[in-house]
Amino acid sequence: MYRYVTLLGVLLCASNVLSSESLTKPHIFFVLVDDLGWAEVGFNRDNPTKEVVTPTLDALVASGIHLRRQYVHPMCTPTRTSVQSGRLPVHVSTKLLTPENPNCGIPRNMTGFAQKLKEAGYRTHQVGKWDAGMATPKHTPHGRGYDTSLNYFTHKNDFWTQREMQSHCPKSKHSKFGSDIIDLWHTDQPAKDLNGTAFEEFLFNNEILSIINDHPVTDPLLMFYTPHIAHCPLQLPKSYLDRFDFLNDESACHAQTEYIYPGQAKNFTYKCRQTYHASVYMLDEAINNITTLLKTRGMWENTLMVFSSDNGGPIHLAESGANNHPLRGGKYSVLEGGVRAAAFLSGGFLPKEVRGSSIDQIVHIADYYTTFSILAGVDPVDHEAAKWGLPPVDGLDMWPLFSGQNKTSPRIEVPIGKNTLIYGDLKLMVGTITEAGWEGPHYPNATSGDHEVTSIKMECGTPSPNGTGGCLFNVSVDMTEHDNIAAAHPDIVQFLYNRLQTLKKGFWENSEKGIDACPKNITIPCGCWMANAKYGGFFGPYQEVTLDGTSSLPASSFL
């Protein structure tokens, strides 16, 4: 049975345990969870339920700050490009592309926040899902300023084999090498020594514990942890699954999960809630291991921890059937269930006066770029991007709000795509809004397949001068978006619609092309070809590299 490295073994070899009170820059522990539903953690549940078991996360919130209006994009890749670049997704990328596309993720000439923190003397590490580009070495975590990384590049891979599962490169399409591509990368090379040796989340947790254990306590640390959980495929060891075998619910969620664990019986009955909640419990255990080690090494008192989902939980039964109750909608939707993240701050760096509190002011995940830069004492301006005429950093300094110095957020508005604007307490949506249903507190259940919430649509139309069209909600008092107040406030609808049209003029998408390292006569995407020809069947950069590794190709021009 694969298990996490035991904390006892790690703690016995911990050395240089020092007080971190002398540090002026906080250690930063950022956890960006994949596809976590609002209702899948205890701290967002009004009433306890035995199927949601997150004692570590709940305790961290109780001693930290519950961020009740932290916004993200409704899809993975745009959120991940946003947090690394400090831009709102509408100024970097709103598309869900796969990384063998050179315009997937962040343009090479934007500066990542890890690069900013390195300027301030931080030791920087990324572990887990990347999904923010890999065309060139500059696009990888190492190229973005992380000293080390253990990551996969694509939207998802197999937890047990690390086989990539969501690109144009699978064996079923075009692989002459007889096997699918492996997606596991270690800083600047394929992670061949780790591939298939353990369940992926255990590999990630062990890597983090090892890094923290070896970290000089007097140096500021950035640990950016992006677990695979709770994105499909919903896979995990049987021992975790068995803990939740009391759940008896909808079984349709196996569509994107071929198997849960090796050796699974062929007549196995898949249960959605059992598998999802067991996965989140595993994540809770992993974070307990990390925070316990930070405390033992004397680092926690100077740590700022950020926890956030990258989007709402997917309510599609075919994907994973997550739960965002009582919010409306889920992943892929601009409704609150898709863009209001389960989020909090914790750690000893937070002033004692704000611990145990909550913030209902607007925060966007792009704001951490600027917040971290200022805390570290570096200029948050992206001077490199300015040379290329790229959009500037959007992130705002949230530390005065987080520390209790200010009671209001500096962020007033968040445009989410071309049809949605959040402005203070108000939210305007236009056009047809999909996945507009609500889930109950226990979703999915045995009847969910007969009442598919993803099929519900909300028709908002386009605001017109005569006062019709548009959907308007006060999401501060109506977070579940039940009460459309557009008809009572046509003047506000028109104002917000005009504001959205103005903002749209500045929307920008990454159109980077670059120069492929592949022969010109290949008939498959260069990223797929290079995985086999250069990296022995592993995903890796396919531009600005050569097959023999002796020299670099000409730098990609920004197009």
C-alpha cells in the first residue's frame, strides 16, 4: 500500500529548527486546488455532515481568514495563468487550450510572481499541476522563476501511471512508440525516476516535505502546491475509498474515471460522492502533513498560507459531480458556483487581531502577485512585459485588507469574459447563461441523473435603452443568485453594460506562435512529436530546444 512519507520519519531528521521571528519576509505556502466545490469543505457548510471530512482545513480557517468572495475564472487554465502573471484572465488567457498549443498559458515575455520573489531572495518551489504553458523552457515552472518543480503540464493525467489524458497526443490518435505519453516533469527534465513509483498525490506530498525539511529556516520560502485532487479522473487508494463506503449515491461519474485503483474488481460499483469526498479527505491529510512540518521547523509563525480552488466544482455527472451548494452553477459557468472560490488565508504571519475572521470584500486571485511582491519588498510592475507591449499587471495590494488596516477592498470590479461584470456588490450577466441550476446539500444522489442541473439555462438577453434585458444580482446579500433585480434597476443595468463594453476594448488573448523544434514534414503537433523523439515518451518543451540538447534555437518572437 502506498502511503505518505510518515511525519515521524521527517521530523526526526529535521535540523536547524530556528525561530523565524527575525525574518521580515513571510514564508508563502500557496495551495491552489483543482476543481474543488464550494460545499466540499467543512468551512463552507452551515451544518456538519459526516461525508465532508476536512478537519485540517477547517482548523486553518478557524485560526485564519475566511475569504468569502475570492473570484477566479470558471476554468482551470485561465485561473492558473492569472495567478502566476498577476493579470485578470481577460488580459492573459480565457481559453482552455492543451499545452501542445504554443499559445496555451502565459506568453513567454510576461514575468511570473515567482521571478519577483526570487529578486527578494526567496527559494521558490512548485509541486503539482502546472497547466500554464510549456512550449519553451521559459514557459515551464523553472522558466517562470521556480528553483525546482515536480509537475505535470496538462489538464489531467493518470494518478497511478502519470499517463497524460487530455491533449491531442494520446496513443489512440498518433503514437508510433506503442504507448501513451507520460506527463511528469522534474524541474528541467522528465521525471523518469519517479514515474509510476507511487500514487501521484503521494509523490507530490513527499516532494514538499523533503523540500521543507531541507530548507534553511532563515531564508524566505515560496511553496506553490497545486494538487491534482479533486480533478478527474477520481482515483485514489482503496483504503481511502473504504472510509466513505457508507455513501450510496449516483454512479454516473465514472465516465472520465476508467478505474479508481489498480486491481479494482470488474463488477465494482462506482459511487460519485464516496470517491470525491474520499479524495478531498486525502488532500486534507496531505495539508496536515505539510503544516505540521512547518510548525515543527519553526516556520509556521512566519508563514502566510493561501488556499483557493481554481474554479467551482464541476457539476457534470460525466466529469466528477462536485457540489457547490448553495451557490448556483459550477465549473464552466459564470454564476457564483463557477467563479466564487472556496478560499482562506492562514498562518502565523497574519496579525492576531484578524485571526478567526472572514472577509466579504472582493478579492481576485490575480491580486496575490502584487500583494506578495510588496510584502517581499520588490516592484510589482512587469517591466519585461512592457517592452513587448503586453498588458500590465492587474493585481492590487490586498495586504491592508488582509491585515485589518483597511475595511474595504481596493478592487471594485472583475470582468469575467465578455458577458459578465462583477461591480461591487452587483453582478451583471448578459446573453444565455448555461449550467444555471442549483444543487442540494447532498449532490449527486441516486436521482441526480433524472434531474440534470447542468441542463438549466438562464436567458438574460442584451440590455437596451428601453430598460429591458440583462440579469442583475446583488451577490453580497443574494450569493445564491435567486433574485434577478434587473427590472427594478434598468439604469444600473445600462451603466454596468456600458462599463462592460468599455472594458471589452482592452480584453487580450495570448496569440504566441513561436518556432517549433520539429522537422517541417511532421503531421502531428510538435509537442507530441518531441515528447517521443526528445524526451523518451514524456511531455516537455518543444520550442527553443534542440533534439541533442547542444544549443538553443532562435528565440520565439511574440506574435
